[in-house]
Amino acid sequence: MYKDKPSNSTTLPKGIPYIIGNEAAERFSFYGMKAALVVFMTQYLHLMGDSVTDAMSNAKASEYMHLFVFSVYLTPIAGAIISDRFWGKYKTIICLSIVYCLGHAALAFMGVSGPAVIWLLAGLGLISIGAGGIKPCVSAHVGDQFGAGNKHMLPNIFNWFYFSINLGAAISNIMIPWLLEWFGPHWAFGIPGALMALATFLFWLGRKEFIHIPPAGKSFTQEILSSDGIKLLLKLTAIFAFVAIFWSLFDQTASTWVLQAQDMNLNVWGLELLPSQIQTANPFFILILIPLFTFVIYPTIEKIIPLTPLRKIGTGLFLTVVAFSISALIQEWIDDGEKPNVIWQILAYLLLTSAEIMVSIVCLEFAYTQSPKSMKSIVMALFLLSVAAGNLFTSVVNSYIQVGSPLEIEVADASEAMKSDTAKKSNHHNTWFMKSYAGFDEKIGTSDDLTIHFNDKAVIKKRDIPAEASLIDASKIIQSHALKNNRKFPLTEKGQSLISSILDPWGQALTYRVINSTTCRITSSGPDKKTLTQWDNSLNIELKDNTPKSKSDKKTWLEKRKAELKVTDDDDHIFYDDKNFKHSYAAGGLFKLEGASYFWFFTKFMFITALIFIPFAVLYKNNKFEE
């Protein structure tokens, strides 16, 4: 039989070390997997199977990332109900931790058999259930271990609890992107899985030391569904709605900020970092800033003006505006072909982490004091639901801004076509076979047809698009300008003027845009003569890296995999100067919000939210449960 009541002991509860060890290992596994996820989806996922299509776009990867985080923070509601109504905290945590481990295992086995994307979705789905389900239970389980004799130790234990979270996150944010770079996805996702298994084992070892508070049963449901309970939840939901927008921006540190860092100078004081490793700034700043805010900043401000929880939250919302403004300004530099140092993004992390302390931590404390003891778990789960709502909003935005493509094909198309006797074999462009698609007129054999060339590994080598000839003419002008200007593409306005005289096959002017310091894009509006539709024809021009490589240079996992699949930068595209430039063609697949305009959209939305929060905070009346 397990103990179901804490003793009057004045010493540290024996189960606490098991919980702290469990939390450090579990947070390592979650944040490590999350740190590698966006880079994996955009650069690795399409290379994991037997046939290869295009890499996932940045917007699609951001959409999936935030949909995953939405799922992780949606399931705490179910976890809280299962724990407090039926199973109790220990049984809920141990059972869902096993589900969590199975999710990591699915990610580690991607590409071993079957479509990798199926393993990805299965793994993320299981992790969502496991990680989300245990979230509202673990911290409450810590509090359950303390009785009247040692409850004075609880604040220090929660400090160590929070320290273990950030320590695990910091180590994994450095380690896992490095593992992905050099040892590949199986190790990068396998190591977090092993740590999650260790976390589960540590928690199981402490089962006889834990205090097992039994579930509340029907009284839990009755309290929530009472009129007072419903009013309380609705009142707090109004505050959490504002906080949801904060999370919409904050959690982009794992998506759009990582993708932005790929276009920045990653040398920080002589140390060359990977884009995903910049996320380490958040847990690092957390460990520094929490004592600074607690003992210096808050007391200093209190001498001037009382700092209520809602004032702290409001200040944090405006601080988020400033942080995201910096990311928008960084993107403006990138849009102008510059390569700013990532130190500017680290400054944005400093401000955003300060906002996190004022919004997230304060809101948790505020929600706790505004609810009765019997409803604290469900209120904590409701707070986590605000994280889910914010990430759902970001996912929806990223889904909306994507323009489809008529060449979005299933991975199986290539391999199945290779088996077909009717597959059109050709040596053109080093092609093993070709597959044609009807264009805007929906007829095969006309001038607006689209064709894909595959090699013998079912890798896409090239696309034939209707506007190719005019795009090549324009590319010659752009590339000539770049060669005369130290391999630097003209800015968007200058490049547009250079190609203004060139028209596409439908008599429409081409458009030009700088993407970053190494890439620009020329676009035709296509046969429908409308911009931002699936029929757009575009040519990306990328500067090739001419840095000489020694034969002794160690190859990354990605380089080895590309060589195995015969995916090279020297595919038989049509080059104007194949020593300096790489061409890639596309139909559709562009974005309604791109570059700095994307970051400014979220910045303005956050600013409006922060403004509206001011009168709300003034009018809000505290509940009688405040402690």
C-alpha cells in the first residue's frame, strides 16, 4: 500500500529527488526534440524515404510545429481530469510517460520502414498525448509531498524544480542540433527518447517514497460545474485570452526565429553556432533573470509604483512587442541582402525572456491565487490551454499564407512511376524518367504543361515550367549585375528596374525580390495572369558556395545522405554561370506574407492586444480566493 497523506516530518520528502531527476530528464527530451524539429522538417524529412520530393517550406514547417505545440498544450485538460477525477497523479504520470516514450521511439525510427512522414505524425501525436497529459500533474505532485512540518521548504523546492527544467532545456538545445548535424535524425531523436525512458524509470523508482493523493472523484466534477466554478473559469479565460497572443509570438523562437537565424552570421565571439542552438539563450537568460527580477527589478519599481500581477503582465505584453520589433528589423536587413550577426537576435531573446517572466510566471501565480484549492489543477490546465490557443493561431496564419502548387505530388508518385512500363525514359537533364502535368488550361500537350524530371533514385532533378525562357533571360541580367558587384544581388527595387523590359509568355511583367544574402527570386504571374496563385512561375537564383573544401573535411550526415541519393548542387539545371549560381524552378508555392511583413504582422497584433489589455486590467476585480 502506498502512503496517501504527508507526514509531519520537518525534513525533505524522500520522493522529491526522484521528481526533480524525472523533470530534468523529461524536459531534456522534450526541448531537445523540439529544438531539432523545424530544421529536420525543412532539410531532412524529404530525404528519409526511398524516393525524394521537395523539402518542406518554411511556412509549412512552422504550421506543423505550432500545430504540434497546440496539441501538447491542449491535452493537459484531459490529463487534469483523468488525474483528479479517476486515476490520481502518480498513475496518470507513469501511464502517459510510457505513451511519451513510444512517441520518441517513432521519431527515432523515421525512415527505417515506410513513409517517414507517417512516423513523424505518429511520433508527434503520441508525444502530444504523453507530454501534455502529465503537464498539470507533475508540479501538483510536488506539492502533494509536503505536510505541515516541511511546507516551508516548498518555495525552495519549486525553485530547484524550475531550475531542473531550464537546465535540461539548455543542455538539450546545445546538444541535439549538433547531433542532428553530424549523426543524423536517428540519434538526434533517439537520445531524447532514451532520456524520456530514463525519466520514466526514475519516477517509477520513487513510487514507494511518494505520497499518493487519491483522486477527488465526483466532487471534482461537481465543483467545476457549479455556477461559481463556471464563473471563475470564464473570468480567468478572459485573462488567458490576452496571454494566448503572447504565446503565439513567444513559441516562434522554435520556428520562425530558427529559420531567420539560418540567414544570419552565427559567429558569436569566435564561436560558430547552429541556428537551432540559439534557442539556448532562453533557458540561459531565465536562470539569470529570475533572481534579478525577484531581488532587484521588482523591488526597485515597487518604490515608485505598486506592481500588481496584472501590471506585470501588461508590461510583459508591451515588452514582447519590442522583442518582436527587433526580429522584424533583423528580417528587413535580411530582405536587403544583408547578413546581420545573430547577437541582434540574442538581444531580442533577452527582452522576450524578460517578458516571459512577467507574463508566464506571474500569470501562473495569479491564476493559482484566484482559484479555490479544489480547482487549482483545472485552472493550471486552463492556463496551459492559452499556450495551445496561441500556437493554434500561429499555425492557422502560416497555413493561410501558403499558396498551393500544381506540382505537389505524393512521395509514392515517383517510385510508382519508375515501376511503370509506360514511364517516359529520357537522358535529357540526366533524367531517368519524366512526368507531365496539365497546366492552367487543364490539357496535356499544350504550351502551359508542367514537367518533372527524376533520376534513377526517384529524386526530382528539374522542373520544366512555361515561363522558363523569359525567367532565364531575366536571370542573365541579374547574375551579370551580381558578378560585377562582388557576387551581391541587386536590391529588390534595383533588380526590378533591371528586368522591367522582359515580359513572360502571356505579356505580363516579371517581378524580382531579394530573399536573403545568397538568394533572389524572379516570378511570372503565370497563365492566369494573377499573382500569388498556384500558377505562378518562379526561378530562385542561389549563389553557390565557392569556398574550397579539403578532402579531409568531415562530411555532415546530410551531405552523406544527399550523396547516397545522388542529390547534388550540380543537377543539370540551365545555368548562366554554373560556377557561381544554382537555379531552381517552381510553380506556385509562394507566400502571402513573406520576409519582414510576416514579423511586422505579429508585432502589430501583439501591440493592439497589449493596448486592449490596459482597460481590462483596470476594470478587473480580484476573486475572494486570493491568498
